Amino acid sequence: MLSAKSPAPFLAWKPIRHLRNVLKSCPKDAGLGIDQQVLPLWANLPDEALKGLHLIIRAMLDGKCPLQALPVLIGFLGKEGGGERPIGLTAMLCRFVTRG
């Protein structure tokens, strides 16, 4: 999936700056994913780590998802009128990529 032969545009600095800005704009009080990650903290990663994250995100958008991003835990929340409703908890990377 990731290799030294990845297309050069993915390693450009502009997308890395944009990714850093998007990560900073994520809500700090959003619920944690099953991996206990907080997206705004990812904005503090060094540029090389953000380049890798950018490649992973591009691969996910192309349908090549790392297995670590796939698990979904299902929890049940009680309803006021009785009964329960399911809620899916995913990894933060998957939530970030699919949030649109």
C-alpha cells in the first residue's frame, strides 16, 4: 500500500499544511474512538508523520483500508421510553476519513 514509489504529488507540502489545518479544526471534545485517539493532537505530529498519514488517507479513499481502521464495537444506549439503541464505535482514523 505505502511505498517509496508513491506518486510525488502526495508528498507535496501544501497537502501536509492543509491536513494539519483540518486536524486542528476538529472538535477537541468529540468522543474518542475505540483507539482512544484525539484528532486535534495529530496536528502536532512532525511533517514526516503527516506525510505518512496523508498516504494512508489517500489509500483509504482508494479502497485500501488498513485492518486497524476496520473494527467497529457496537454498544447499546438506553432509550427514555425503554429499550435500547445500538451505537457503533470506530477507530478515529476511519471516522476522520469518512466524515466527508
